[in-house]
Amino acid sequence: MSNTSRTIRIALRGENILTSPRWNKGTAFTLRERKAFGLTGRLPSRANTLEEQCARAYGQLQDRKEPIRKNSFMQSMKEQNWVLYYGLLRRHVKELVPIIYTPTQADAIANYSHLFRRSEGLYLTYRHADSMEEDFLEQTRGRHIDLVVVTDSEAILGIGDQGVGGMGISLAKSAIYTLIGGVNPHCSLSVTLDVGTDNEALLNDPLYVGAPHRRIRGKEYDAFVDKFVQLVRKYFPHSMLHFEDFGSANAKRLLDIYRDQHTVFNDDVQGTGAVTLAAIMSAIGVTKTKLADQRFVIYGAGSAGLGIANQLRDALVGLHGLSREEANKHFYLLDRYGLIKESLGEQRIRSGQREFVRPDAEWGGKEEVGLLEVVKKVHPTILIGCSTHTGAFNEEVIKEMAKGVDRPIILPLSNPSRLVEVEPVKANEWTNGKALMATGSPFPPAKMPNGKDYVIAECNNALIYPGLGLGAVLSQTRKLTDPMILAGAQRLASLSPALKDPDNALLPDFEDAPEVNFEVAVAVAEHAIDEGVAGVTWPKSEVRQRVKDAQWIPAYAEYAYDPQGEV
């Protein structure tokens, strides 16, 4: 049931309700509510609407010129009034998400110990592992938890190991789930696993608020993480556990360990792969080809590149009935050693890359094969960059690719924009306006030869992961399956503006992310029912209305005072 469709009975009064971000309305308390809750003398006389509050808050926000000061203002608002915080964000999604999330949140996280004001979330520290269950229950007692976002802070937003400051990314990700997916903020839990840090600056900082020791690794680390996961499984069996910004040695490994035990999700692996798959499905809709017709070159074979390769491979298997081995043959992956092929040996081929290793016989025994040579031989239809190697897709590479395909699909996905493999305007120029493009960061439109603007789609994970989470939670599935993710990606692709106009963006505008994720959630829940993995018993025909009813909306409900009510 929507948070605004009923009268909520609350036990807090006076100062207690005004300092509760969950229940506080500030000047929006009605005159009747002010009398009932002992607020008449605590607030100025005129009652405001949420719209008026948002206008005032937006004006205050605009007075702060630097993004980090805007971030601090928004954080302060969140600590005071959830409805106003999310209401303001909802009215300015495209403008303010970069303030509360990437890129600005990275600066806030890097300075976490110097900006720390009020504790939010759950901090689980390795040296207090014996009391983990007690700490977990203390934070969650009396709450129904649908979503748990956890990080160990080793690979934060492109700035690396941030120790306990990683709490900032768990909180930001949870906020996006609420803003764009409609997950009730009271039903989400943000967690940092403080296993130490290898960041020398933090270890030498006298103000650092985390555990001041080197990262715990190996068996001790695995046991600590497992203890946490088992608590989530025990107390909230239908929740979704979202792993965020774990290091490359642990991200995919932990996902593989737990994906059949619980509904777990890793945005860096699966989210990036899912939104990229959606962009590619949109692009091949423009080219009137099939996924099975494509030849993929992926430049950068870390967590993101491998996540994309796995997601695309699984789609080839699921949509076209290819065997896993047949599907793997469509991919050519490159990392710092060049093309990943047999002669690199076990020392230079990581476990996640092994399925995509190319035979040496294809390359005449050459020791190292670079990007240009791969493009010349393979004639890829799709070129994906996840390398943070600025300018790697140079003019020669792009023009060589364009020789072998009518509409080259080029996805330079590295973040931030200064690290992109090719600027879209250059790729557009070098292909005479034929390229179909999506990027990992926002870019301005590129001019087509006919004078039209070609809108560059942004492969923003937030176009899909909040809907994946909401759909999984609502359907009460015990695991997030590959077909469920594929269903979400297909629904996202079906909303592509390029399907109506091939010169338009491959993905919807981020401004439409809430509506887009609603559709993703519907598709995921419907597929969970079809697949037989849902825990709910209601029919698929009810899914759309169930998703609508379940979404938390940033709007004020009516309150009644009740000493036995909610707190």
C-alpha cells in the first residue's frame, strides 16, 4: 500500500517527531496535526505545501555554488526530512543525482572522516565480529528490511580504497533505490564492512574514523563476509542483498558464492552488463540484425568488462539457444597484455577471463596482439570500452571498424568522461555520422551530416538496477536469475527512443528513470512468476498494480497521534 494512501498513527510528539527524518514534515504539518502532536508553538504559523517547501529548499541549494557544498546541503536535508529530500530530488532528477551520487559523492567519501556529522547506516567492524549479530539486530529491530546495500569500500567510484568512508556509497545507492525504484527508505539498510584499509593517507590520518589497520584478507575476510550474509539470509530471507564497490578480487567471486543462496546482486558486474545489453539490443533494433550476428570486441577485461561479456553471453544463450561455448566465440577481450589468448599463460589470465580465451592459432603465434590488429582481423560490429584508457579508440581504430559494418556500434563506457576511450563527437565524425553510440558519462549531442543532433545515450546503471531490485523484492524470489535480468534489459531496450527515430538516443533520458524502472520492475516480477522462482501466489495479471501500490512516494500522508503507534 502506498505511503500516502492511509492515515498513519504515530507515537512521537513534540521535539521527537520534529527530529525524526522519517516522520518530520516541518512547516507542512497541518494545523490539526500541530495541535495533536504538540507542535503549535514549535513552528511558524503558516502551513506550507510540499511544493512550497521544495521551492524554498531549491533556492537555498542554488546559493551553494560548489558541488560538494550542494552535496552537504542535501545530506543535511536527508537527516531532517525524508519526504522533502526525495521530493526535491524527484523534481530535479537529472540535475541532482550527480550531486548525491557520482561524481560528487566520490569527493564526499574521500573526505568522509573530515565531514562526518551524524551516523547513518550499519557499521560492522572486523574486530567486533563476535558481536555482529547483536549489532545487526540492534539496528534492524522492529523493521521490515527489503533491501540491504553493502560495501567493503575497496573500489569506490574510481577512487579506490576508502575504508569506512565507503558508507557514503552504500547510502547513496540506497537513496537511488528509493528515488528511482520506489523502495521504502525505512525498509532499506546501508552497511559498511570495515575490514581495514590499505589507503596510506587514511592510515596516517589522525581524524580517520574507521579501523586503523591493513585490510583483512583470505580466510578471515571470507568468514567475516559470510557471517554477515548468513545474518541477512536468516532474518530477512526475502530481501535483496546488493554488493557495491568490492575489489576485483572479490566482486565476482562473492557473487558466484552467494547467488544461489539468496537474492544477491552486484551492480558493478550485473548492473553494468544489464544496461549495456539494453543499449546493444536497442542498437541492433536499429540495424535490424540479431544479437547472434554480432562480433564483440571488449577493451578492458576487469569487473565491468567481464560483467558485460557475461551478460551478453548469457543473452546469446537465452535468446538464441547457443551453447555457452558457442556464445563465448563471439567475444574478443583485451586487457593490459593485449588480446586475451592461450599463450598469455595462467599467470596473466584471471579466472573470470578463461572462458573467453582465444586460441593462438587464430593469430599466427604472435605474442601480443593489440586493439588495432584485432579490429582489422575481426571486423567487430560492436566495440566496447571499459579500460579508462583515454583515447584508445583513435581515428585509425574507428575508421577501420567502420569499413566492415554499415552502422558501427561504439560504446566507450569508461568513467569519468576525461578517461573515455573516444569522445562521441570524434567517433561520429570518423564514421560520417553512422555510429550508434552510448557512453558511461553524460556527453553533449554530436552533429550528424544532415545537420541533426545525435543524442548520446548514457549507459547509467540507475536506468535498470532499482527496477531489478524492486521487482525481485516484490516477487519474493529467493534468487535473482539471469533470465530475470534479461527480462529487465529487454523491457528497458523496448523503451529506447532510437526504435522510433534511429538518430535518437539508444536509451531513455535519465530524467525518465523513475518511469523506466517501474517498467523494469514489472518485467522482472512477471518473469519471476513465469520462471517459477517467485514466492508470491498472486497471478501475473496483478503485477503492474502490485508494483504501483508497493512504491514509496515522496508525499506527505495524514498523521494521527497514537501512543501505541509507530515510532
